[in-house]
Amino acid sequence: MIIGNLQALAMAGLPAALRAILEREECRLEALQQREDGRFQPADAQWFCHIGPAQTEPAAQRHTEYHRQWADIQVVLAGNEVINASQQPLAQPDDEERKA
């Protein structure tokens, strides 16, 4: 997990390809805040994003997320979010990948 700030991308230590996406004009915080909810994919991009409200849940109802094919980049456009993260391996034999 990488945690950073769109206003200080140089400090986040991002891979060059990811930083290049987040530095695009249409991906700057102010531009994202102006977009309507829904899928956004520039014509020249192999990536897309979904813009919309998120609902938080009590920690007891959350599950571990695994991503095999896509990077999951979350940008808080308004408000704040608490993200639980750890450097300790948390995977359990009975973990499952859930699709919502």
C-alpha cells in the first residue's frame, strides 16, 4: 500500500507509470472533483476510474481485499477516510476474493 497526497506526488515514491497517470491534468484533484459520478476513461488510456460516493462500514464487517489484475487506487475527493493497513502478513487459508 502506498499512501500519499495528490498535492505532493513526488513524496509518495510512486512507480513512474502510476505517477504519470496521477500527474495528468484530468487526474488532478480539482479536475476529479468537478467530474460527474461514473466511469472515466480518457481516449488514449488503457486504464479507467470510477468516481462516486463510497460507504464506510464498521471494521468488523470489512474484509481483506486482494487485487490480481488491477491496481486499486483510491482518492478521497471530499471528506476523509480511515484505512486499516499492516506490514504483517494477514492472509488466512480461508480468505476469499469477493466481488461486489
